[in-house]
Amino acid sequence: MRVFLARVFILSVCILAVSAAPARGQSPTLISLPPFVRVTGSFHPADGQPPAPVETMTLSIYGEATGGVPLWQETQKVAVNPDGRFTLLLGSTRPEGLPPELFASGEPRWLAIRVERPGEGEPGRVLLPVATKQDLSWTKGDFKIQVFGAIRLDVMYNTARVQGPGLPAFLTPKFVGSFTESTIAINARNSSVGVAFTGPDIGTFHSGGRLSAVFFDNTNVFADRNGFLLTAAYGELFNEKWRFAAGLQLDILAPLLPTVLTFSADGAPIGDSIKGQLRVERYLKFGSESQVTLQGGISEPLNSASSPDINLDEDNGWPNVEGRVVFSAGKPAPIGIGLLTPRPFEVAFSGVVGQLRRTSLEPGRRVVSDVCGVAVDTQGNFNGVVGFKGEAYTGQGLGQMTGGILQSLDAVTWKAIRSTGGWVEGFVYLKPNLHSHTGMFIDDVNDDDVTAIPKSLFGRTYNSAIWSNVLWDVTKNYRIAFEATHRRTEYKEPTNLPNHGFGFHTQFAWTF
């Protein structure tokens, strides 16, 4: 019955992908820009002649992972010095400046402003980092470095016991005659800090990168203690057709995130684990309003965010191989939903193959298991006001990619665990700074692949959650958010009774 329900759920996601109107919501981490952006650069016409005192230029703003597609463009007249230098001051209070929607609050991501003379193409192009008089940035040689971060206080109350304080991925089992299980967690481990940088051009490629972290214990993300967990550490080379990146990044498989307040994304499957990775992307444009993006990479077989279920897993001498094809349509127009909207409608197909093993010296025993999985993800919206996004997957050995209720290999047989699941979310933006997101996820494990172990957290067979939240960006640097959830987790062992309960989460966030 559970397998049937999971298949119906996946079919529903696919129907939404075909029938809903274009675009994308955004993750709970929003974009943050200072109120005024000062852009300086040097412009040299392709014909070698001195620039005119006033040049007509096109300004294009790019965000992280936009596939070479500008988020916003504007053509304006710019005063240019005889030596080609110019300065622009863009601000939300100027009609010719950035739209107010680009100044949503939250953790900033790397941005670039491209300035070019219309019709000239590459010879007249200059790529510039975002810079201001007030921002936390400095220049070191050819590199522009910017510091960003957020302080977040999370207050979480749950009527059923979650597996780790402050990280409600699944619920612990109930036992006969068990006591009241309500819990409360008040912590700031979801706070973050990071730096983003842009560097010199290398041939036709622009360079940049990112380093960021949260304060979870990286040896056990479920533990109720502070630590330091890298969430990104990569460098990249990119232009309008290609992107090459190396370092610690999120999975290529199923990369979307539901808009929830917890760092664990409420345990929603699948993807978004943190791994060392080499990645290449190719952008193929078809007309002005459609694009195909090809993504491929090799990655570390184990998630760098460790949990007890995967502590015994090890690689078998081969990397994971991941790939994804993205079909995008519609003109980029980030109206009311921040800078995370590359195009109004997207549907993508992704997959992964790899191997895991477990070894015991006493007695001598080794089991090698294949890892494989496929996923579909999609997102869309109606004019940036209402919309949806979601993912569906099936595969085996995917706990290291947050699937299978975080179980890759069985605790007793050491063989790969098969699982199927997905999530879907709808959102509405009442105002650019006031929005609500409601969704659900299901993660269904094949019962035949897990061993029942009494009075333990192993042998999880089913996990689901329904959530609804309201996020209010009071200012561009301060947010208050509320979220209600209902979770359910089941186990194969009969004495480990199914557990379910409500949760209430309040978050206060200050970003810089």
C-alpha cells in the first residue's frame, strides 16, 4: 500500500510539472544586498577609439546558479572619463536603479554586474563585482572579497521526540507504556558565516567562488552541541556557455530545496547533501526565452555531514557520477521572489551511480553494494506571486544523498536499501516581503531491505511531514518566521511503534 501511495504521489508531481504555469519559488535563504551599490570599471570600445563622454550601456545582473541568464537588465546612459573609467551608483530609491525586489533580506550570494555596449558583444564587455561603501568587502590584488552571514535563533517545540534536538529529520519510535515525548530546542546552530569572491578573468572565463559554514557538529549533525560544518567551499570559472567548478558543493541529483526553516529541510528527500565535487555545466540557449542546461560531475560517495547511520559506510575506490538535464522556459523576471529565479518554468531529470561497502576484520567480512538513483524536479509560478516546486526520486543506497530516510545500507545485511519518495510545495507571495509556503514529503523504504532491530533507530520504513509557514522580512536584514508541521515515522520492528506528532517552529534572523 505504501509503495502504491508513493507512486501516486510521484505521478501527482509529474502532473503538476506539465499542467502548472511557469517559474520558481525560493529557498528560505534569501538574497541580501546593501541599499546602494557602487559599480566602477573601465570601458574600452571595440574599435579602439576613445569612448564618448556619455556612452549607452546595458547593465546585466547575474546571481548564483543562473545558468548564464541575467536576472535583470537595463540600458542607460553612463558618463565615461577620457581614459574609459566610469562609476555608477545603483539604488532602490532611483528610477534607473535596481528594482526593490532585488533587495530582499537574507544571506547574500555571489553577484556580478556585466556592463557592455549594445551590439558589440565580447570586445566591449566588463564584468564587475558588487561593491559598496558600506559593505563588508575588500580588495586583495585582483580579487574582490565580500563577507556575509546570518545570526539565527530557532525555537522548536515538538509533541513527539525527534531524533536530534534542533534537527527534526525523523521521529524516534514509540514504545509500549512510554512517557510523554514533548521536546523543546532553543539554539543558534543554524547561524552562518561565509565569504564570496570574484577574481581575474582567465581567457574568456570569469572566476569566482564561495566559502560558507553553519555551526553544527560535523561529526554528528544530530548531536545537541555546537560545531563548524562547511556548507560550501568551491572555486569556479564561467561564461555564458560554460561553468567549471571544483570544491565542496551540493549534489547535482535533485538540487531543489523545500522552503522550510530547519537546516535539515525537515528531512525531505532527496539530494542537497554536501560533498567534494568536480562539476561542469553547459548552457544551450534556444531563442530569447528558452534554455537547456547540461550538468555533470564526479563526487565523494559519502556525505561530509556525518550521522550515526552512515558512520560504518566507506567508498569502494570509485566516485559517484552524477548528471542532470534542465529544460527552462520563459523570460527571467525576478518579481517578488528574490534572485533565485533563473527562468519562469523548469523541469529537470537527474541521476547518480556509484558504490559503497562495509568491511569487518573480525570476523572477516565485506559487502559491496551498488548505488543508483533517478529523480525529476520541477518548479513554476504565476507572475512570481503563486506557484509550486517539487521533486520525486527512486533508487537504492541513497542515504548518503539524504534519501531512504538517511539509510544507505542495512544495519545487519549491509546491502543497499531501496527507497522511493519526493516532495511538493505551493507558495504565495502576499507582498515581496511576506510569503507563505505549504507542502508535504514522503520517503518510503522497501520493507524487504531493512532488518527489524528492537529498541533502536534502525529499520526505518516510512517517513513523512506536512508543513506550512509564514516568512516576514521586516527589513532587508531582519526576518521573523513561523512554521507548523505534522510528522510521522514508522519502523519495521513491531515493538517500535509508529510515532507522529505536531511541531511548532519560530525563527528570528539577522543577516549581514
